Amino acid sequence: MRFDDDADLDTSEVQDVRGSRIPGGRATVGGGIAGVIALILGLLFGVGPDQLGLTSDGSDPTTSSSSAAQVRQSCLKGRDANRRDDCRTVAVVNSVQDFWRQEFQRRGGTYGDARTVLFSERVGTACGAATSAVGPFCCPGDRRVYLDLGFFDDLRTKFGSSGGPFAQAYVVAHEYGHHVQNQTGTLSRSQDGRQGADSNAVRVELQADCYAGVWAHHATTTPDESTGRPLVTELTRADIRDGLDAAAAVGDDRIQERYQGRVTPESWTHGSAAQRQQWFSTGLRTGDMAQCDTFT
């Protein structure tokens, strides 16, 4: 995956609070490895720490101490995204939001932007305080995506993904899929409390995978709003394989087998490895969000 070396990156779409401290309160995440695994199983690629009963301290990243602001200083051009993980995240967020703005407009709607917040260790959100253990998530309460870049190492070392730049892009695009769902009204369908292979929770996650694929289909043809040229200049077959591998690595069956030694479909919240690959592939192949109806 490569970006236009000369393209300007819009760092206003990514807020960097790595190294900042949350004033007051704490995130309650359970004790020991069991607590961490429970969080991974319950929220990986999810939609907010409130669903796990994490303690909310009312904090917002904008009211924390001064931001590390590394992205604002270092992520200026596409060439920076080709060599740094944090800058790559900025570029992917720019590309994803460029696409959805244009797609919503094409369909007669208006897309509402969402920032990605880069944090380390823990962060305060409108959905509650969270630690890095919960993985990437989208909080509909403040319309932000939260990401600790250390998760990309975990994706490879703890979940067996092949890794790679496009695996990272898939994660970001999936979370923005949840943001799209929040605007179209389908995200709330996961809030009925049900689990299982046929639950709405699974269908919401699979649709976000499909939306990630839709963006990937258009990534190299969506014009950057500042230059008129695509920000993403190259997606190879190897990149797509990395994305599919990442989708499979976070399938409920793979995670359950790895951490509990057995597969229990009645407790699924995100879908199997095969389902996640299937729906990402559907979006990638068709490039049409209308084909991402996982509810029928």
C-alpha cells in the first residue's frame, strides 16, 4: 500500500493524545489476563467501552493535558505515511473520509466527519474511560474512533495476522464503517444485548467489514479533495491478502480457539473468520454499500 508522496495530509482529522494523562477517574477493565481476554473477546473492533461496563470519568481527550501532537508535527506529506505508522493512519483516515463524503453526496446525503484519536494506555471518551486492552473502537457518543497503535503489533503477535500496512488500513476502515452505520441508523441494531452467530451484533460487525471493503475498492480512484488525485496510489494483491488475513485473525472462532480452546458460536459478537473475510470481499468486489446488507 502506497500513498502519493507529494500529497498533503490533513492532520486535523486525527487527534494525538499519546502521553497525555486523563484527569481523575480510572478505567475498570478487570484483573489479570482473564480480564484482558474478556475485553478482547467482548469488544475487539467494537463500538464503545460502555458496552463492557467500563467506568466513565466524564473526561474528554480535548480536556486532557497537552497533546503529544506528533502527527501534527511529523505527518505532513504522503511520503511520511509511506514510512511511519502514525502518519499512515492519518493518510488512511483522510482517504476513508474523502470516500464517504463523496459517497454520501452521490446518494443525496451529508457525511459527518469523525476524528481518530491516537492514545496510549488509556483514554477518556463519551462512551466511558477505556484502556488499550479494549482494542480499536468507535464511540458514537462523541463521533470519534479511538486507537492505540500498539494494537497493530498485537494483531500480528497475539492474533496471528500477517500484519502489513493494509492490515492496519483495514482496522481503521472497519471502525469508520461503524461511524457510517451510526449515521445511517443501523449501528443501534446491535444494542439489543443478544449474542450468537445470527445476532444483530454479528451482523453489524460484518457490515462494517463490508464497508471497509467498499472503501478499499475505491481507494485508488477516490480523488483527494485538495489535489484532485487519489491519495492512495497502489494496492497490491499482497495488500489485499494482508487485509483478508487480518479479517480472519479477529474472527470469533479463531479468537475463541486461541484463548479458550473451543468454539462457542452462541457467544459470538463479531462473526467467524470465514464470514469476516466473505463480507470484506463482498465490499471489495462490488464497491457498492447497497450490497452490504447483512441483515437479510
